[in-house]
Amino acid sequence: MEIEFKTDLERINFLLEADAELRLGLLAAEGKLELVTEELPEDERPKYITNFIGSKQKLVDWIWGNTPEDVESVLDAFSGSSVVGYMYKTKGLQVFSNDRLSYCYHAARAIVENNSTRLSEKDIEGLLKDHNSEAGTFIQKNFHGIFFKNDVLALLDVMRENIDALSGTKKSMALFALGKTCMSGGGFGHFSSSTKGGQRHYTIESFIEHYRDNLYRINALVFDNGKENKAFNGDIVDIAPKVKADLVYFDPPYATQFSSTNYEKYYHFVEGLMDYWKDKEIDHTKKIRNYIIEDPGVTPVTAKQFFTDFLTASKHIPNWLISYRDNAYPTESEIKGIVADLGKDSRMKSKDHKYQLAGNNRGGETKSVPESTLESKDAFRLFRRGFLAVMDEKPAPEKKKGKS
């Protein structure tokens, strides 16, 4: 089976997800995915793998290496997949996570805020039931023929009802696992395409199996770092002034010359799934059936003010780290200007962020790529410059010492 990619971005997103899925499969083969009921030693915990757009999965060691040595608490301002927040938790820091998306909030609540709650075998059996007389039909009716096969859409209606039997942290764990499962199974990770290439290749059986694996994995990721960590679900401009931390890590949405960024639109299906589209109006004029989203996201025009607002709201936090990329808005000089106006010194460091891709793309030509070509002889690398801006009120150490 071949998948058509309209743009290189679609190709990149698909292959990044496929890479994560490959590693997930390898860990499963090693027997890592089993139900655990108590905290695992650090060296036995599974690696946290994410398939979220913009994830800093491969940059966490570099980010840690540029974290000032005396930092004991951190605010992860745009937590996304929580891969950075979880890394800081493993280092023994107190972590405050925030994201305006509900899915990201549940992810942070499940593995960053959560120090001890785990799903039981009974909980998991209840979540995996494929029949529930109380289940609705909202997903089947509104997404017929889109994203998933129709029998899997019916299963999602059932599983979402199953989740409502839980509450608190356990419910967040179940929602995180369900959203993560929906992002996998083929497709491009996000939900901005209604083409066959954007449809997940799940059967009912494979969806249940993958969902179980994600529930087991999340259970195994839970540990107590001895700190009272907290997840928030709001606008960082409102949240940051309420948080007292030594450092704030920013991984904001990027706007480029050719595109704006709106993660809610990319992940509208998963975001709607979090509250079963409560108070959300489906836009039936769109092929992808996204709900109506008023927020335009970050654009080249609004990017500078967006940065100014969240940096100003965090002025009381002494140390800042900003993950950034080249050819984005605001420019590097504009960011440095905003920082200077807020009375802070800044230093810019950079690192090549390498994506290992597959398929023949010689001469810039986009062609169809077999679904399982991660080890293709035509593999190539795309280099994206990942800028890390280190911003604090005193020089950061050149080399990390002590914590490891």
C-alpha cells in the first residue's frame, strides 16, 4: 500500500510518527509493556515516546545541558506532549506544566503531576470493553469515513463512555492514552487531512491492543520524584504570574513566512474527544469536520506580540529557556529586543535538529512513500536548525555539573 504526500511537511510528520511507532514496537517485543501496580526503578521504566508535532524528544539532553545548575523548579509553559516536563521531573525538579489544549493538560496530569496513581487491571478491563449500552453515536455520525474506519469510530464512542466511569487522575490517564492511540496507526499524527493517507489503519482488534499498550506504558511511567508537581490548563499569560519557579521553559508555536500555527486545528479530533465535543460546534462545511475554532493561532503578523505577552507575564521568573527555530517569527533579533526591554540578558545557542526520513525525495520532488520504508536505501536527512535561547539574569554555566 502506498500513501500520497501532498507536501514535505506531511511526509515529515508521518515518518516522525512512524519512527516513534517503530520504537514502541521494539519495546513491546522486549516485554516492557506489562501492567505494573507499583513504581518501577528508574532503569526499568519505559522510555517516554511521543508523536506530537514539534516534540523535543531528541533534544531533551541538550535542553538539560543548558539548564542552570542551581535550578530546583521549572514552569513548562507550553507543555505539549510533556516530554520536556517529564525529563525535568526525572532530574528531581519540581515541575509546573501548562498548556491551553486539554489533551496536553491530561498528558501532564497523567505523568508529570501524578506521583503515585495507577490504573488497576479492573480499570483497564473496563476501559477496553467494546460494548456499552450508555455509549452515544456522536463520533460515528460526525466523522463517518474520516480518519478511522467506521467500526473503529463506533468503538471510540464506546471507549469514550467507558472513560467516564473514571474520575480524577485515572480519567486523565485514560484520556491521554486514548488521544495518543488516535494519533497513531498511520496517518500524519494530526487531523488536518481527510485523505486516505490521513486515515489511521486500525481494525477494532488492533486499536484495542494499541490502547492497552498505551495504558500499560503510562502506568509504568508514573513515579514519585519527591516534589509536588502541578499541571495547569490555561493561557500562559494568565498562569505564569501565579507560578513561583526558578526557571521557565518556553516551546511556543512557531510562525514562518509561509504558515501560521494552530495546534488546536491540527489536533481538533483528539481535543474534541477529551470532553466529547461538549459546547463545540462541528463545522460541517469542512471535510475534516473540525469544530469551530475562533483563535487564529500564531501568524507572522501576531507572533511578536504573542512573544511579548508571554515573556512579560513571566518576568518574575529569573531564568528562561526558549526553544526556537530558524526562519520563524519573531526573528532572533526581535526576541533579543523583547528580552532586553524586560531587563534580562540573553545568549543564543544553536543545534542541528536532524530528522531521519525515508523515501526518494531527490531534487525536491515529492513522491509516494511505502508505509514501512524507515530503512529504505533512499533514506535522507532533513536538517532543521533548532535554536535554544538561554535567557537569565546571570551567566549560565558552560557545562552542566552535579545532576545527571
